[in-house]
Amino acid sequence: MEFKWNPVVNPNLKKYSKEDYDIAHKFAAEMYKEFGKFISCIAIFGSTARGKTTKELASTNRKGDIDVLVIVDDLKIQMSGDVVEAYRIIIDKMVAKVSTRLHVISLKLTAFWEYSRSGDPVAVNILRDGVALIDTSFFEPLQVLLKQGRIRPSPEAVWTYFNRAPATLQNAKWHVLQGVIDLYWAVIDSAHAAIMRLGEVPPSPEHVADIIEKKLVTKKLATKEHVNIMREFYTLQKDITYRKIQFITGKEFDEYLIKAKKFVDEMSKIVEM
């Protein structure tokens, strides 16, 4: 009696276009040819599986990145600095050879196993959307476990992610402050350019407002408002630098952006005279 069986087809396969899959598969074949058994798995995953490429890029006639995960068996090879550097060089050459749309993420086998065991969101998302291109019976069993609900977030993973939140919030506040500092430099650089355009030696930042008033306002090339904007931004960056100001709202940033643009636009007229 002949035993009949139907091969299991990964249901995620239909989420990927043939073009994206073929590119990823070609890359996987090249990788396996180069590294052989040191590769535990190569899988395609990411935004292409969730339809973002079509929806978000169609209007621009651009094609999105093809995300590929490479899992390297660090039980068979010692990941020394020289090995990692050589590996990166080979990856870059293969991407250039196959397609620059490839976005390759490499992880050690032990690291991905730990991420999966603890229910880390990164691993879960990859397993949820991914399709193995090359697999040593590692990736697909984890996908089955996830589908069966047997991969659950550990308490450690929960707290690891939650503990990042306060620092991330603080980073967001810092980025707004840094944005204001960038506006200051836009103002100061444009002012220096305008002053130099008139043949003057650019002064130190604390004296720029005075020079604008003396050299530009008197010649009707700028107004008192521009002097005030310069003074305001100089004081502002000092207060941020010395932490007298530690928080700026989005509304305040928008107001500073308008002032900085107005100032730069006026200075550009002088530079282009």
C-alpha cells in the first residue's frame, strides 16, 4: 500500500509577491552556498507581508525593502570580531549583487531562541509573518508553537519592555529640545552668512544681534523684529544648554520654527543680493 501525504504549505507564503519572494530566495541560495551549515535559517518577513508596500508606496512608484532574517548558528562557529567583520562584508556584497532592496537582519541562533522563548515582540512578529527560505527544522517548529499559543511572554520580557518606556519618554522630550537647538543654529548660521555678505567679519554668537541692529537694520535690510528673534534664540539655547529649560511643548516648538524660518528667509534675501 502506497503511503500518500500532502506537503504542508506555509500560509504566509501568499502574503508575498512573487518578485519579492524570488529576490529573497535568490539571496538565501547565495548565502547558503557561501556559509552552508553555519546558517540555521533564512526567512523573509516584514512590511511586505502586511501589505504596506502596495498601500504606502504605490503612489510614489517605489518598491519597499524586502526584510530578510538570517540566523547564524553560533554553536558551530565562534563569533569573533574578525568573523563578524568578514560576515558583514560578504552580506554587503551579496545585497549589492542580488538587490539593493534587501534589508538583512542577522541574529545568533541562541539569541533568537531566547527571544522566542520569552515571547519577545521582535521574535513574535517575525514568526507571525515570516516564511522560511532555508530552515534546519528550527524556524517552522517555532511558528507552529506560536500558532498553537505555546509561546507566551515571560514576566522578564514584560518588565524589560516596560522599563524602556520612561527612558523613551525622556528621549522624546530631549529630541524636542535638540530640535530647538537646531533652529538656533539655523538662525545663527544664516545671520553669519548675511553679515559676511556685507563684507563684515562674523562676530561671536552673543554679539550677532547687536551687529544685525547696527549693520542691517540701519540699512533697512532687516527690522527690529529680526534683532529680537536673534536675541530670543541666543537666550533660548543658553537656557537649554544650562538646563534652565528642560521641557518645550510641541506648540512652542512650532512657534519657534515659524520664527526661525521667517528669520532665515530674510537673511537669504541679503545673501542673494
